[in-house]
Amino acid sequence: MKKIITMVIIAALVLAAFSMLSTQSVKADTSEARVVSHSWYVAPSTTVIASTAGDLIVVGEVENVGSNTIGNVTVKGTALSSTGQELATTTTQAFVYYLLPDQKAPFYLDFTASTNTTQDLSWIPDVSTVTVTVTSVTDTTGTQYSGLKIPAVGGSFPYIPGNGSYYVIGTIVNNGTQTAQYPWVVATFYNSSGTVIALNFTHELTTSLAPGGDLRFFASPADDTSQLTSEITNYTLTVDSLTTSNSISSTSSPTASPITSKTQFPTLPVVAAVVVIVVVVIVALMLLRKRQKLPTPPPPPPPPPMP
């Protein structure tokens, strides 16, 4: 009987946890986001994000055209031949946690060998066009911490050392009242037509940035080549962190800087769900242990001696 009561309590905790999660974000109409532009290329041997060199890569940008803050913006890319034959499809999420109304965020679609029935990359020369559509969006009440800013004047500048690379050097300033946890910068690069041709996602730059603090960063196109560098005419920068409250964007002209990462944005609701589940499991084990009066497990063995 006591065991049944314990299981009922656990079930109630699980239901309550997922109820809280469901109020944080809800499925939204995909019309709240649109694909602004995109372009495609074959991943070079120097790629730092693509699965392998030779993959078909599509980079682009989505915009929140609705009135709500949205998240989990998922896009689907379809590679087509000149006759309209579907060659491969893949999906990804935009590089942003919370997308405010009128805000934009880049995406990176990687068409690997597994995205085609041939299980190789032999179909890539047959690609004539690539279409990109928004397939999933959620409305959310969350926003990123707004205290992190890249100053509009002198906050970033391009640096092109002459070796075919394109860099952006900039500074993040915490003008707010909260400590920003794990800040990072997303850079989007454009050609003269305003089309997205590259992006960069820096790794977390530090574990925390206190109010009044500043931090230098570098950003370079993830798949930079001398040809790509010659086509870049503008860029935008977005700085985010794991601290919630709001988000900020900054726009500048040409670019300069290193540090890229293969890491893609995790989904905040998923992270929250994992945390809740871990807590529920811990509570369940504690309750079961107490009611069944199980003995305490032995302590772990001591660590090995230092050499």
C-alpha cells in the first residue's frame, strides 16, 4: 500500500512538472517565421561545422514576422535537380533560443551522405536549386537577458590579414544588473545582395560575465575560403547567454576573427525537461528508500594517489 502511495506521488510530480513546461512554450503557426534568404556551397576541407568535407551546405536566415517571442525554429531544406527531382532533405534549428518580433537568426543545413538514398555524395553535382521552409515554431514567454550588448560604436570591426581569412573582432559588455552565464556570439555574413553566405557560432566565451564586465571575442565564417572572404560585404552580430530575460542584436560592416564551434543550440525546453526528470527520479528514489528502509550504499572508493 505504501509503495502504491509513493508511485502516485511520483506520477503527480511528473504531471506537475510537464504542466509547468507546457506553459513555457506552445506549438505556434509556422507563418510566424519566414526564411529571409539562403545560399549553398560544398563544404571545404577546412570546415569546422559540416559533418565531412564535400557535404552540401545551405546557410540562411529566418525572421520572426509575428507579434510573439518564438523559439525552436526548425527549417527543412530540400535539394532538387534541374528537372525538379528531390535529391535529398535535411532539417535543423536556427541559431537562437528566443527570437523576438522582427529579429533574425541564421541557420546551417548540412546535407550529408545519409540524406540521400545512395548513401554517398555522388548526387551533389546534380543539385540545381535548394528550397528552405519553416516547418516548426513554438511561442514562448521566455526571453534572453538583455544586459549583454555589443557597442554600436567601436564594438566590433573587420580584420582581413591577407591570408584569405575574414575575421570580426569585438567586445561584449554587460550593461545590465545580472551575471550572464556562458555568453556566446552568433555572426551572420552577407554578400552585396544582402544574401546570407556564411555564419559563425562561437563556443561559450566564459562561464560568467558580471555586471559592468566586458569580454573580447573573435568570429570568422565557419567554412571560410578566400572566395568567400572576397564576397563578404556586411555582417550582423547577436550576443546571447544562458541567463534568461532578453536578447540583443548589433549590426556592423565587414568582419574579422576566429573561434568557431560544431556545437548547435540545444533546446531550452529539452534542457528544462531533463532537469525536471532528474529531480523527479531523485525524489522517487528518496521516497522508496525511506519507505522500504533500505540500507545506505557504501561510499565510493577513494581516488587513486597522485603520481
